[in-house]
Amino acid sequence: MGKILITGGAGYIASHTNVELVKEGYDLILADNFCNSSREAVRRVGELTGKELSLYEVDLKNIEELRALFDREPDITAVIHFAALKAVGESVAKPLMYYENNITGSLNLYRVMDEKGVKQLVFSSSATVYGDPATVPVREDFPVHATNPYGQTKLMMEQILMDAAKARGWDVTILRYFNPVGAHDSGRIGEDPEYPNNLLPFVSQVAAGIREKVMVFGNDWDTPDGTGVRDYIHVVDLAKAHVKALERLKVKGGVSIFNIGTGKGYSVLEMIEAFSRICGHPVPYEFGPRRSGDIATVYGDPTLAKRELGWEAELGLEEMVASAWKWQSLNPKGYRG
Ligand code: UD1
């Protein structure tokens, strides 16, 4: 069995995926530019798995660095491509940086894979590609539509990959994640954002007393309690979907696209209530205006992933919130503490 290159290998989703892959006996090569991640995460994955991981500081924007990595690691047979910038608001303010990083980085990766004859890739995509869907749950064959530069880059990265796969006979699995949350049950690895833009990391910090209160972005949405509804997916379940995706690439060629979610939506208030229950005290919140670009409801139909990948989410809201709280409590300063 060849080695698997993990781009963005020190990040939140990669760290959890790396744990599952090493458990299954995969040999990993990690590449990361550490613009939004830390070596400590990689060290802790090593500690959890009892195996030190090969790690390269590589920026995908630099094709020479990438070539040098492939030259030193001739046994790479497949890639899981996580590396990308992912903050929606920042992408609106700095679109060129987003296109440069996400598109140039991916083009360089695909080009070097082509040069080296690597033909298998699992791509980290996002439910953001469905934009504001006409109906829910969304299926993989729904129209795609980006509403901001970040979403646009994910769509473009998918499209470029599909074209390359067709032309070069690559085997590609595109995973469209819904809202990844939670942490490893050891409490050793988790999400460590510089500033929490997403709901659950923000709620965690409020629960821990680091921030004063959660601002709920609108309570006048067309949803049962007026707050936004999303399909939250435990990061460990999400990690396991990557193992299934790699396994499937060995037996099934071509391009496949899968929604990776639970198929169930929870509102912002349900998430805050669940967190309050788990942490043992009410998490303070206040209703504020809607966030620009937000939508009322999105959740996915994960039927295809179950049928074709043999994957389905096993962990529920309780485990998502409890693991997020354990990570927050044990690591109040994230990996810096
Ligand atoms: C966001 C991105 C999406 C990206 C995903 C990755 C936006 C508009 N969308 O999705 O493109 O793929 O993250 O994880 O940023 N909320 C609050 N208060 C907060 C934070 C969030 O009320 O402080 C609400 C939001 O209005 C939404 C829900 O919580 O209803 C979830 O928000 P968030 O965690 O930011 O995820 P998405 O917006 O679904």
C-alpha cells in the first residue's frame, strides 16, 4: 500500500482524519503551511496514535516546494486535499487572497500529481456549494451556486478536479461537508480558531467565560423557533467518511460526490440549549440582526453516502456538544496553552 499525502494535514478536520487513518494502518505524509494550524496538533495526533507522523512545511502556492516533497516521497499513491482558507467574511474582504490561495494551491497540487502519476484524490468540499437551496434536504444532484468568494473557490476546485479526472483518468471522491463540530473524545485535539466565526466554537468560548455572550444572528427566520437551522456533523464521524472514501477509490473509479452530514437539522437555540445542559450552566445569549449572506435552513440527504460509501453518522448532538466542551475545558487556550 502506498502513502497518502494529507494537504492541510495539521488542520482541524485533517487531525481527526489522521487519527482514523493511522488506526486503519495507513502511512501518511502531512503537508501544511501553518497559516491557520499548529505543529502541536500533529504532535498530539502522534501521541494519540503512538506513531510519529511525517510532516513537511509546504505552501501549495509554491509549486517547487510541492515538487520537492513528491520527489522525496515517491511512494505517494493518493491525496486527501484539505488545504484551503475557509472564512466566509474574510473571503468577501480579501477575494484575491482566497482565489490565489485556494485555486493556485489546488492547480499546483493537481499539476504535480499529474507529473508524478498520482491518480487518486479525496477532496474536502462544502455544503456551501448549494448556496440557498430551493428545498431541503439537499441532494448531490441539486444545482450548485456560490454566494461568496470562499464558496466560489470550493466550486471551482471541484470543477477543475472533475475536468482533470475526466481528462487524465483520475479516481476522485468529493465530500461535501455540512457543519463539522466537536472534537476527539480524548480531549487532546479539536478546533482551535484564532477568532471563532462559526457557532459552536463561539458558544464554547462563552460557556468557558472567555466571551460574554453569544450573539444569535436573527430570530425572525422562517424556522420553528426563528433561528437558523443547520446539519451539524461530529468531526470524528466526518473523519471516518474519509477512510471509507479512500477504501472506495481502490475498487471504484471515476468521480463521485457525497454529502457528509447527519440529515438532521438543529436550530441555533437548540445548540445553545444542548450546550447549557452539558456544561451545567446557562450559556448567555442575545438576539441580534441577521448575518449578511446567511440562510434559514440547510441540511443534507446522506442517503447516497450510506448506500455507496457504506458510511453514516453514528454520533448525535450529545456527543458533539460534550466533546466540544471537553476540548474547550481541557485546552482553554487551544494548542497554545
Ligand atoms: C459557515 C459558512 C459556510 C462554511 C461553514 C463551514 C457562512 C455564512 N457560512 O456555515 O460557508 O462552509 O461555515 O463550517 O459563514 N450563528 C449565530 N451566532 C454566531 C455564529 C453563528 O447565531 O456567533 C448562527 C448562524 O447564523 C447559522 C448557524 O449559527 O444559523 C451556524 O453558523 P456557522 O457555524 O457560522 O455555520 P454556517 O453559517 O452554516
